[in-house]
Amino acid sequence: MMNTQVASREMFLTDLVNQCSKLEAANSKTPAYGLQDLRDAATEYVLSSTFPTVRDEEWRFTDLSSVLQIPFHIPQSNQSKVKLADIIMPVKNRDDLPLRLVFVNGFYAPDLSTVESSVLPNLPLDFFAGNLSNVPEKYQGRISDVLSKHRQQTEVFTALNTAGLADSAVVFVPANMSIDLPIHLLFLTAPGASPTMSQPHCLVIAEPGSSITLVEDYATIGNVPAFTNAVTDVVVGENATVNHVRLQREGGEVVHIGKSAIEQSRNSRYTCHAISLGGKISRHNLEVFQRGEATETTLNGLSVAFGEQLSDTHSLIDFNHPHGTSRQLHKCIVGNKARAVFNGKVFVRKAAQLTDAGQLSRNLLLSPRARVDTKPQLEIVADNVKCSHGATVSQLEDDELFYLQSRGLDLERSRYLLIDAFAAEILNQLPIIGVAKMLSTCMAIQG
């Protein structure tokens, strides 16, 4: 039995790699960017790797064995028939997010996007938001340099995404440019006749002195088995500011694995609001690497899991230079028989003197069978730092429920108000009010 399981894991990865190898011919219009070298190195890594199991320390709470039983199909191009009316927006009024890039099954859908100057005439001329095949020639060298730095693979799903890299969302903000409109990057998975695996990729470059707000949004059309394997690279230049909202609100039959890799240069500011609501199994790996001194990093996370969902967040902040600061708050709301996982690592290396890092994991369990596994983690080599971490697990207080009911609210409404209040500390920090309202409504429906 054990040998059969191992063979199944190897065959699963080999089949997906073989499908990825066919993407180059199907998308020949994309500029080179050294992609073939990237894909070859990633393919070699995947074929020499094993599919993660609960025996691996980084995956011991997240069992992916059910994924091996599904023969996923990777689309070769944007062949979906998604229409504008099918788009699942995170706000009621589409004008709240007028600057929109839509990708379907990992491929750019220009007919669903609104980034042209004719639609939004106030956009700066040198700002670019689009996909790999449409990047202006003057930026292609910079894109190539950034992509080439990511050749070293350290994780099988990231490598699998790279092996199939045929298209990508690209956002390029030139130096000293501030983009006032939030940029909505909508990644839709639209399953076909067979279970679909989509591999969205996103590259964001904020040059020195620039400022931008991103809404990275994952949704599914329909409720059939699908696998989303997403990778996002964000480069924050010197004295630049990136405000990043990441929404995962996919269907209940979707397995979602996402990687966000952030590089911060000197005096830069990066804020991430990562919200996970959907998916049967979801995993977000958030990694922030400090490439210069005096960086500011804020990570806010909210995982909501009901039914038999599993929501897993693994984060890493790697300090390599002095005077860096970080604040991280991650909250989990878990009900029914669902499970949440949080593993937050902060590495403070010897050169990172005078680092100030704080991390807190707070968790709310709504049923006796709900479960959360939380592990804040500090590894400090420097000797002149200020670092702290902590974790709490709690339930709804009977006294608080009784008080609200004594004021005329029923039990269901009382529970919702307390849950909403717990989440508000995260939701109230979102830069777009309409998105926060939508998320609050979704939690009410799920709970």
C-alpha cells in the first residue's frame, strides 16, 4: 500500500508537469523573458521532488491525499466562455473597483478587463497593468531581471506554477508615481467538463518612491472540483509603498494553494490584508524578505472556516538588515467541524540589529468540534532587538450572548454581532470600504 501511494504521488506530479510542457506551444506570442530557462529549472525541481504529506513538518496539519484522487486538467489557453455578467465582484458597485484585470484559468481575458486609457483616461501614461505579452518594450528588461532572480525553487507547488508559466498579471509602477485607484486583479477559475487546475501568476513591481493599492481576488464560477495553484511576486522599491489586499473566496469544492513572495528595499512600506473564506482546503504561504534597512511590514490575516473546511496560513518575515519593524495580527474564526492552521515565523539574522517585531495569533472557536493549531515562532540571532509573540484561543462568552439577548436580539443575531466584532479589527483596516462590507456579509451567511 505504501509503495502504491508513493507511486501515485509521483505520477500525479509527472502528469501535471507533462501538461505544463505543452503550454509554451499554445502561447507562443509571449516575449521570451528567459521563461524557458525558468520553466526547465522548475520542471527539473518538480520531477525530483515528492508530493507533500502529513509526515512533512510544514504540512503535518494539512492532508492533501484527497487531491491525488482527482485527475486535474490544465487548460492550454483562455478557452473559457465567461461573460462580463458572470464576473463575481467583491463589491456591489463595480465603479468602486474601476481598474480591473481579469484572468480566467490563469490566462488574461482582455474583454473582461478595464485598463485601457480610453476607459480610464486619468491613468498616468507610463503606468502599466496588463499581462506578459503586452508589456511595453521599455519595461521588458526590468521584468526579465526580476523573473530571473526567482530561478531557485524551494517548494514543489511554486515550482509547478513556474513550470507552467505561460501568462501572468503584470503591474508596473514607475519611480515616484502614485496610483490613486485600487487595482483589482481578479483570478477566476472556470471548471470545464473535467476538474480544472489553474495556475495564476502575478508580478507587481513598485519602483522607488512609488505607491499603489492592490486587490488580489480569487473566485470560482460554479461549484465543482478545481485546484488553484497561485504565485504572486511583489517587489517593493526603495521608499515605495504597497498596500495589498488578498481575497480567497473560492467555491466549496476547490483546493487553493497560494504563494506570496515579497521583497522590500530600504525604507519601503508593505501592508498585506490576507482574507481566506472559501475553498475545501486552502493554504497561503506568505513570505517577506527584507533587502534593505528601515523597512516597515504589516501583516493582517483573517481565516474563516465552517463545515469541514481547512484553512492553513504559513507566514515568514526574514530580517536581514537593521532598523526593520513588523506587526502581524492573524485571526481565525472556526465553526462546525472545520480546522484552521497558523504558523508564523519571524527570523532576525545577526545583521538585523535594532529590529522591532510583534506577532499575535487570536482564534475564535464556535463549536466543540472546531479546531485550530497555532504556532507563533521567533528565531533571533541578533542581540539588540525588541521582539514579541503570542497566541490566544477562545469561545463566545455566555455572558455576552445573554447581555445581547436581554436587549431584544435573538441568539443567531447575537452570535453574529460578536463574531463580526471579532473580525472587525482586521476588516476595518481594509483600504476599500465596499470590500469590508462584502466580507462581513459573507461571514454572516457562512456562520
